[in-house]
Amino acid sequence: MAETTVDEVLAELAALDDPKARAVNEKHGDDHGVNLSKLRAVAKRLKTQQDLARELWATDDTAAKLLATLICRPKAFERAELDAMLRTARTPKVHDWLVNYVVKKSPHAEELREAWFADPDPVVASAGWALTTARVPAMTAGLAELLDVIEKDMKNAPDRLQWAMNHCLAQIGIEHAELRARAIEIGERLEVLKDYPTPPNCTSPFAPVWIAEIVRRR
């Protein structure tokens, strides 16, 4: 069977582009109009193709980059390659999928977490925080120090970094009962995302509400 080419995939993605979906996505900083269910269906058909994934990422097309994260082999990327990919992720959705679907499965995840956590670029640093949040349930040390940093820096952090720090705050409160009261107190005092518009039947990202709701469900 002939291999699928980048041009063929780009043409297919262009055909799937929906102006209404694009308008909604652009409000969240994502410049693509492909329904994500349809994008996943394309990925399911293509299966794993590492070379094609690399070529799609290199196009700098947002839908193509999202597709690349679904058909790649996460363990096949070198550390420097993943670092470069994160720095060219651009949009929030690409950044999120790269971290969650690729970097978390990489043997370089811990090295990258440590490097990104301290990066001066707040968007890169937010990836370090996201990887740290994923480790919170299993952490037995360093949690109080994380809360110290959140308490000091979250209020004035740039949006994407602030969001990642807030997620970490909520995760600590959810997973570690001994630190729950402190996490809730920090959230209540800083009021980060307190007024975030939350649709009905969705949990507010305001940490005290988020913590209380997930703990209640458990």
C-alpha cells in the first residue's frame, strides 16, 4: 500500500476545516477549524507513522501538529527534539496535546520536567508545571515547597503559567489530605480563576471549589 503523503493529509485536513469550529477555537487561542473527533478518526486510520508525524509537525499547521501528536511514537523522540517541539507548539491545544500525549510517555519526561519548570519562558515553564502536576499523586516530598512557590508567584503569573500552577494547587489539595486545608486557604486568598465563566454541569477551575467537588465525588 502506498504511504500517505503530507500533502494528502493537509488536503484532507483542509477539507475538514469548519469556519464555525475555527471561530470557537480562535477564542481560545487555537487557529484551526477541524472537529477533534474527526481529527482523531483520521489518526485512527493512519495509525502510528513516526516519519509522517515529524513531517506534519514541520508544516507549522495547527491541525497537522495536533494530528502528529496522535500518530507519533513518543519514545522515538530525542530530548532536544521534544524541547524544540515544545518551543514551537504555539497554540494552547498543541502545547497541551504535546505534553500529555507525547512528553509524558517519553523516557526524557523527568529531565524535561526539571528543565522546563525553571525556564524563563512562562509558556515553557507551564509545561514543567503540567508534568509536575502529573507526579503529585505519587509525591511524598517537596509538596510543601511547591505550595510555597504557588503562594508566592501564582497571583501575578502570565495566563498559561498561572493556569498550570492553579491545576497543581488543586491536585495537591485533592490528592493529599494533610495539605488540603492549606491548598484551599491559598486558593481562597489569591482568588485566581474565582470568576472564571464555567458552563453548567462543569466544575469551576477555582481551586477551592475544584478540590471540594472532586473530594466529594470520591
